[in-house]
Amino acid sequence: NKMLYNDQIVERENLINIEDRGYQFGDGIYEVIGVYDGKPLMLDEHLVRLERSAREVQLNLPSPANELKTKLEELVAENGLNEGIIYMQISRGAAPRWHEYPAKDVLPVTIAYTRAEERETAVEDEGATAVLAEDIRWLRCDIKTLNLLPNVMAKQKAVENNAIEAILHRGETVTEASASNVFIVKDGELYTHPADNFILNGITRRKVLQLCDSLNLKVNEETYTVDDLLKADEVFITATKLDIVPILEVDGKKIGTGKPGPVVKQLIREFRALYMDETVK
Ligand code: PMP
């Protein structure tokens, strides 16, 4: 099994310096990309988001995104990965431990590896449950940084309650979930938190918005409350690899009929057709 280490594909081993800033400060950015039929899905979109994250934290990417793209495709081929994910992170590099950014000659450290993972179609078809958790994160959730401790704590709460996700709220406002975006459906219209500093603008979220557009489904990129969520006709989450999962129960309260609704079912169908189109090239 191979990994990408800076610009080289090498045998996977532990090459990380103990003073790597990703390790010590969570000072870095990352992406998780789904791989279907040996092809990374929406890779360009992930790389554009990576470039944006880098800009927002003033991290100079060591190589242009198109070079990174070639390397990631090479890695997937080297590892013979058919279905799974690519994990890629870029830290600000290794330097003596001081909080401020290190000297300009300290280069960022890029790593990427793959993990084989089957698609969980059962959970898409049958749905899952979620819990609520207060969103205790910082005010730049739009940047995909390595600082995930609040997300980790929220997901732990979900798992301890046999739920797939923790849906986060800041006061009354639903933001997103610990590792996914949240949509609700009410009277035939969809609602999802606007892509501002309070959420990560998911690649899957954006695809769902495009799909809704082509299906003439009205989406309101507006905030909504916990009460709206609990009274919704349908609730679903979106994320890489999970794709679209209906949420049938939140904190033990049944959503709508308690079964996957017509809107989410249609979106799952369309989404499957779409990535099959993209990967069959
Ligand atoms: N929000 C958060 C907090 C996430 O970590 C993720 C990614 N797992 C998402 C949303 C979904 O983003 P994407 O569709 O790009 O995977």
C-alpha cells in the first residue's frame, strides 16, 4: 500500500516529524474524496475547495492543484483502489514549536493515502437516526482544517446513542452535522443553512443543490430552527461517501412518517445515476 508524501509516491510508513504543525496545532487543511469504479469523484471541486482553505489560512500550497490531481490519480492506480476514499492533508510543515507561522523556508507537508471502503447503500435506502448537539465550534467552519475536536466529540455522542450523526445547532439555529450537511423538506420545498462561515460548504451539498435545480425542486438556502427540523416532513444529510442519508428520527422524535420520504428518495436515485455517469467515463 502506497502513500503520497510531498511529491513522491512511496511505501506507506510513518514519516511524520513530531514537530509537524498539523500534529501539534491542527495547523493544516484536508480533503476526503470518494472513489467509485477506480475514479475519484468530483476531484476538481475538492481541489478548488482545498485551494480556498489554503488561502484562508495563508498556507502556500507546495504545488499547483493540477499537479496534485495527477498525483492523486496515480496513487489510486498504484493502490489498485476500486471503491473507497482518498484522504489528503497539507500541514504548514515541521518547525520548532512556536505558535506563530514558521519562517518562509519551512515547506508545507502533503500526505495522501487511500482506504478501501464499500458503499453503504443499505443506510441510504433504509435511513438512520440522529441526535442533537450544541455547535461549540469556532466561527470559521467554512475552512476545512484539521481542528476537528468539537466534531469528534459530537460524533462520539451520536455513536453512543446508536445514531449516524449529531446534528449541530447554535442556539436555535441548525447549522450542519458533525461530518455532513443537513437538509430539511417542508411542504415540498427544501431548506439548508446558507454557505457562510458557520458551515462547511460540502461538495455533496453543492451537487444536491444542482440536482434540485435540474429537478425543479425549490431550495431555500436559509437558516431554520431545531423546531423546524423536528416538524419537517423529511430530513437528510449529505457527505462524501455517505452520499445522501435519510434521517428518520432525531433525539428519539420521529420525523414525518418515520420512513424515507419521496424527495430524498428521488435525490438518492438521481445522485446514484450522476456518479455512475461521472465514473463510467
Ligand atoms: N460538514 C462537515 C463539518 C464535514 O466534515 C463534511 C465532510 N465530511 C461535510 C459537511 C460534507 O462535505 P462533503 O460533502 O464535501 O464531504
